[in-house]
Amino acid sequence: MTGKKYDVIIIGGGVVGSAVARELSRYRLCICVLEKELDVCNGVSGRNTGLLHSGILSGEHSLRTECCIEGNAEFDRVARELDVPFKRCGKLIVGFGEREKRSLEELFSHGKKCGIPGIRMIGHDEIRAIEPNADGEWAIHVPTAGILCPYTYTIALAENAARNGVHYYFDQEVTAIDRREESYCVHTGNTEWHSRWVINCAGVSACRISPMLGFGEYIPKRVKGEYEILDKKVGRFLSVPIYPAPGEDGDCDLHITPTVDGNVLVGPTLEEVGEEEDYRATREKIDLLARQGARLFPNHVKREYFIRNYVGIFPYVADPLTGERVDFQIQSDKRIPHAVNVVGISTPGLTSALPIARRVAEKVKEQEALTVNERFCPVRKGIVRFADQDDEGKRRLIRQDPDYGEICCRCECVTMAEIRQAVHNILGVSTVSGIKYRTRATMGRCQGGYCETRITSMIEEELKKEVTEVLWNQKNSQMFTGRVK
Ligand SMILES: Cc1cc2nc3c(=O)[nH]c(=O)nc-3n(C[C@H](O)[C@H](O)[C@H](O)COP(=O)(O)OP(=O)(O)OC[C@H]3O[C@@H](n4cnc5c(N)ncnc54)[C@H](O)[C@@H]3O)c2cc1C
């Protein structure tokens, strides 16, 4: 089968691929995104801490730091344009004892050299004034850090790209790429896609795509991070993320982070897993999270508040000679015309997605003059959340659409009107987890016990599907194998 012919094919629809899609839709180009999963946030873009990093934890003079600082500085505007919930709440990196004090001082002077705005070394009293539930003898206060919802942001970028003409195709795993005369032929299953440009944004699998295009061979090294999500009951006790002082290896391990939606995340544990891509959470790590989390956020990291766990995996590219992690790579090569290779996007890739996308667009412009798309609109509106409204706002919504008066998810107070809008999303995602990511239904204390079947019925009715066709998040993840009554 032959798919449509495009000017640009982007491989991977995570936050980076979607930011690239949005950025390139500013120009008159026919663009598509090929994504192997059934939604844009099934990779690491939907499985991270959701922190808008300041850049203090990245190396001096690196592309990571440059992109991170740039992405951080512009995010108030980006969040407004894309209707993404965001709080610039700042962050505390806390330490106890002399060794940790020294490591904070080193990090502080590194942050100053990198030009991180507004950072200050503070003592115990100021820590408590900023966050009464945080503990520590010393801390670096990083006022520019913030929290955002990573999957809402990824969806918002993708929806805005789609509104500006980009086509998304799901369940399309790229397995081979051929260069034929002046264009590329990209193979997915039994479909061939043709395009002048190919951009590799395949996240942890970018190392596999890289040699298909003729760029370098990379050993896909991976770091696995496990998290626990705490109930919203605990969320009101934490206003800022709390990180520990860097350890001997310079990394800040497990941290405690409030989410924009009012939960608290404990994690990640960081574990090198070689070439594995294993998203299973383990009992051993859950116990570790409980123990270590309690040190930073005493009295609140208790098993009774754990409502769910998840795993994120990030790739890093190692120098073949030294084995050291290398910087973000955004590569083009005259010998490989019309291709951009984006590899090694580990943390803070969420914060850096739009700056990475602009650099990809620059690489394209080095080889081809682009015409501006005058119809490009940077603004995207999300689904209006009933739970966020005051009483008058709620009454107004119900007058406009009576389905705003019918609750589907009791824990998160999500209405049938929101579910219906999510089912008709512009990307054409029709999984139950797709509705979850777009509305927060199933994300509360009962984890979908009440609303999953209601969402399944809504998908069935609105999209005229058989119940056995409704999937959770992947191929062969049927919600039901037949009618039960
Ligand atoms: C534990 C953890 C915590 C983190 N916390 C933060 C944070 O707080 N702040 C921050 O800024 N960054 C954070 N990051 C980093 C950030 O999450 C990632 O850098 C970012 O999400 C990478 O986005 P991506 O689009 O490259 O990858 P992905 O989201 O994985 O997207 C790649 C996409 O490509 C698709 N794909 C793969 N192979 C193929 C193929 N052959 N054909 C078609 N499609 C394919 C995948 O399905 C996937 O959807 C964290 C990362 C981890 C692991």
C-alpha cells in the first residue's frame, strides 16, 4: 500500500516530534507524523516528572542547558498560547550536613556560571517560609522552575500542529527507510510513505532510526525511573518541588514534586537498564520510594496515600570511546540530504522541546528556502474543565450543554460533556487512555473503577464501534472481549 506523498515525515509523535510538527507548520509544507503507538503521549513524554527545569542541573556550555534555559524563559507565553496548566512555583534543592552543604555550594556556583536567573542559597528558616513541609539545613532556591502537565502539553502541541495542517498517523511503526532519487521511502508495516524530508524524533528508539537514515550507529542505553503518585489529599501540603542535594555522581536522585493537578509525585528511582525498554514497576522500588521519599517530605509519603505507580525511560547516547553520556544531538549532514537526526534527548527534553524544534527548523532552512504559512495560528484551546469552574461558571456550562451536568468520573469530577469532546479529538485518538489523558477521567483515587465502563460506552456510541473494538492504550488491549449482559 502507498501512503500519501509528503514534504516532511516526522518519525515519532512525543513532545519533541509534536513540537517539531508545530514549528514546521509555520511554513507552507505538507507534513505528517508517523507514530507507532495509538496516541502521542504513550512514550516518555507522558511518563516523566512534569517539571519545567531551570537548567541548573545540566552541564555548562551544553546544548541541553542552552535549550533548557530558552524553553524555561518562554514557557509562560507558550502555556497561554496552548492552554496548558502551568505554575511557575520555583524549586528547592535541599541538603543536610557538611558534605551536602559543599555539594549545594558547588551546584550554586555552577548555576551562576550557567546564568540561571534568581538562584539563592538559603537556610532552614527561609526553606520553611517557602514551604513549611520541606526540611533541610540549606537549600538552593530556584525561582524559575515550574510544573506543567506533560501529557497535556504534548497533546496541545500535537493538536495545534494538526489545526495548522499536520496529519497524524498512529499504529505506524517505521521499520525501514530507503533513499530513492530525490526522496525517501519510509516503510511501516505494509505501507510505503514518500517524502522529501525525514526527521527522526523517535525518542528511546531514535538510535534504531539513525542508521536507517545513514547517520551514526548508537548503542541505545537507557535509564529507567519508577514513580509513585500520591492522592490529592496530600497535594495541599506541598507547594514546590523538593530535590535532594546532588550525590557523589552529581545527579539529584529521587525528588518530591507537586503536580499542576494537585497530586504529588515521588520519584524517580534511576536505574541503568542497558538496551531494555521495560515499563514494569517493581515492588522493590515501591518500598524504596516510600523510604527515601519520607526523608524529603516527612509525614506525607505513606503507603495509604499511594494511588498508582508508573515508569519512565530515557535514552542517552554514550561516546563510543569514553562511554560518557553525550549532549543532545540535532544533526544534519550534506551527504544525507534532507534529513535531521534528533537523538539522545534525555531530561530536560520536555522543557527543551520547542527550542529543539526551532533548531530542527533551522537545519531544514539551511538546505531549503521555506515560505511562511500566513494562516499559521499558535493558539489552541483545551477542553473547558467543569471541576475548575466556580458555581456560576458551572451553571453557565450546564446551560450551554446539559451533559456538563452529568458526572462521569466522580473522583476527578469529569463530566460527560468533557468525555464527548475528548472522544472527538482532532488527532482521532480513540483509546480509553487517550480520553484519560485529555480529561483526567480515571486518574483519581478509584483509578477508573467507576468511570472506565462509562467511557467505553461513550466511545462505542459516538464513534460507532463494537465494544470489542474499544482499546485501553495499545493494540490488543481490548477493554471487553464480548458483552457481559
Ligand atoms: C523518569 C524521567 C523523568 C523526566 N522528567 C523530566 C522533567 O521533569 N522535565 C523535563 O523537561 N524532562 C523530563 N524528562 C525528559 C523528557 O520526558 C524527555 O526528554 C522527552 O519526553 C522526550 O520526548 P521524545 O518526544 O523525544 O520521546 P517520546 O515521548 O518517547 O516520543 C518518541 C515517540 O516515538 C515513537 N516511536 C519510537 N519508535 C518509532 C518508530 N520506529 N516508528 C514510529 N514511531 C516511533 C514512540 O512511540 C514515541 O511516541 C524525564 C524523563 C524521564 C525518563
